[in-house]
Amino acid sequence: MKNKQLLVLLIAAIIGGFISVIGYSALIDNKEKSTIVQVREPASMVSLKAGLDSSTDFTFAAEKTVNAVVNVKTQSTVQYRNPIYEFFYGDRYRGDEEPVTGIGSGVIITADGYIVTNNHVIESSEKVSITLNDKREFEARLVGTDHSTDLALLKIDTEGLPFITFGNSDELRIGEWVLAVGNPFNISSTVTAGIVSAKGRSMAIIEDTYRIESFIQTDASVNRGNSGGALVNLRGEMVGINTAILSPTGANVGISFAIPSSIVQKVVKDLIEFGTVQRAIMGVQIQDITAELAREQELKDLTGVYVSEINDNSAAEQAGIEKGDVITEINGIRVQSPSELQELVGRYRPGDKITVTLKRKDKMKQIDVILRNLQGDTGVVKAGTFETILGAKVVNLSDDEKQRLGIQHGVKVTELQDGKLKDEGVKPGFVITQVNNTPIRTVTELERLFNNLKGGVYIEGVYQNGVVAYYAFGL
């Protein structure tokens, strides 16, 4: 009997011990779980802070920006020519005109209707219409364009619009999440995500002598119609304008490019204030420092940007920068490529002073440079001047060029866009010596003359091969 009681007590003790162990383990587990829950933030707080520190939640940025990106539609007329009709009718045949529509995106940057987009979206268009995300439609007025950066500024007449604020593109880091907001293939309100793949990319896709290309490269999905849309960070700030893709098929393959907001802001301010961009230049020819160039020029490292030429009468020449110098910083910001240097200088206006840090024969120097405009001075370029009328960029002629061409005065056409000179068949490199029998010695003289001209214009000049040419047209 006693043995049976002892056996029961033993079994009860074992079971009790077992239960105690299980209970203790459960208690410890509950404490650990309780501790984990306490350090987590409520779901509402996580959602609220998504735009500030989350690397995976894009809803904050998307909701903040999608209504400020618009659909841009353009209308233009294209003349189609039939070679058979041309053969039979010659000059009497004018061709057939057909309407053409284009699509793109734009970003509202002010509540009163300023919209930034790409120049190539609206170029040559006769009418530009804007469709908001709430389906309202407006006809847009063109404020101004800039070929050098492929940007354009539009304006619609309304108030109280949602808009996107500018972020600092300089603070973007490789690997950082960004969103592309736009209207690919005319599908409105589309948001795609990707990371910053690279910065300071130059792809030579802008056809302009003074182009500024320092693109942000991303793998966010961008297609036709996304041009002019916003590239935004996770705080919902615009850090770029989506501009181009690199693709063998014309569709997205994970390589897209955006204009940094640092450039966009400067262009927008100039267009609003002056109607045209105040382009500042140093007047240097620059190139990447490769291993081969470093060996040729006996450079000790590959950092900085090499100065291969100094333009005559330029800001750089005036300041004392020399051929063979290696520019390493602009106003304390390091530069490693020509595109980075051009972007930094492009943020300033003619007349601004910048500090250039450079290496010369292994010694560091700091030189102050007062930037100049394309005409070689520090004055403000006004919209609607001869540059706009002629569709040409013109620079002062150096003494060496005058001597080589055997002339005493003149200004040189360096680049042509749509305008009077291009229509008349003028080619880049043409030197204008006289306008309406008035000698032209400087760009300032040419500008002053055109500001007061009315009616017919008679231009005399010479090409680089010595051929004298004459052009006449009406204003």
C-alpha cells in the first residue's frame, strides 16, 4: 500500500515539475514577446514616417506628388513632300500639311500654374494643352525654353494647384530610392520606383554647343510620355526632371536619365525673371583625365578635370587660369568630370564670382573667376534680342581670327537654331562683318543695332575658308 502511495506521489511530482517547466518557459516567452512589441511603433506611426525614413514604403511620396504631375499634349503641323509631285511641278509644289500630336509630362512647381517640362516635348509645337490629374484641361502659354539643358517653362491661368517643392539633388546618394512620376504612353498618373544608379552622367543627347549634361541615372521604369515628369525622393521632393532612356528597343530597359533639380531651379528662375537663361561660362576647353592623358601630361593622379585650351578674352584667361591646369573644385565642391564642372558653373549667372581650386605643376592654387555670358561680357541677356530673332549664338572675334581671315572686325556665329539666319542658309562659323552697311566690331554692337532695326536686313560676312557671303531678309 505504501509502495503504491509513494509511486502516486512520485508520478504527481514528476507531472508537477513538468508543468512548472512548461509554465516558466511560457512566461519567459511572453516577456520576450512583450519586449519586442514595446519597441515597435504603431502601424499608424510607421505609415506617417514612411516619407521620412522608410526604405520600402513609397506611398507617402506617391500621394504627395502624383496630383502635381500633368499630361502635356502638343499640336503642330508637318509638311510632307511627294518627290513625284516635286519632279512634275518643281517650285510650284508646296507639299501637303498634316497635323501632328505629341505627348509628354510636366510638373507643377507653383500654386498659380508654372509648369516645367522638357524642351523636346514642346519644341516646334503650335499649341500646348495641359490635362491635370483631376481631368481639367487648360491651354498653356510658353514662358521660355533652354536648348542647353532641354528644359521649358509653361504657364496656365488658374490658382490653388497642388505643386511639388524642389529637393536638393546634390544630396542624392548612389543606391537611394527614387520615384518616377509621369504619363508613359499617355497613361496618366503613373508612379514607378527605382534607385539612383549613378550621378553626373553625360550622354551627348542634347544638341547644343553649350549643353549642360550631368544627368541622374536611375533604374526606375521610364517610357515614352514620361519625358518632363518628376523624379522625386521619398520625402516627395523633386530632385530631377525625367528626360531620356537608353534603350535599343525604345522601351524601358532599366536605364533612364533625369536633369538634376539644381539645374532646373536655376533655369526656371531665369526664365521667370528674364524670359531667357543667363548662361555663365568660364571660357575653357576641358576633358576627362584618363590614364593615358595622365601619362602624357605627367599628372600624378586622375582626380579633377584637365584644362586643354583657354578661350581668347574669356573669364578664365582674365583670371589667370592656364592650359594644363587641373581643376579640382568649384566653390569648395569637388569635380571629377567635365559634366560635373559644367553643371556647377551653370548654376551661376554672368557677373557672379566663383572660386576655382586647381593644381598647377603639383601645387594647389585658388583663383577667383568672374563669369561672363556667351557674348563675352557680364551683362544681362534680354529675351527677344538679336539672339532670339536670328536664332544664333554669336561671340566676339579674337585678334588671331581677324588676322587669319584678313579682316579688321566681325563677330562669329557659333551655333544656329530656328531663326532668320538658319532660314537663309547661314552656316556655323560665319563671321558677320557688316549689317546694313554698319561695321560690327562686338556682340554688344550687333545687339544694339538689332534692337533698333525695323524692316529689311542686309548682312555681309565671311566664312572660315575665306568665302565672302551676303544675306538679306525682313524682320
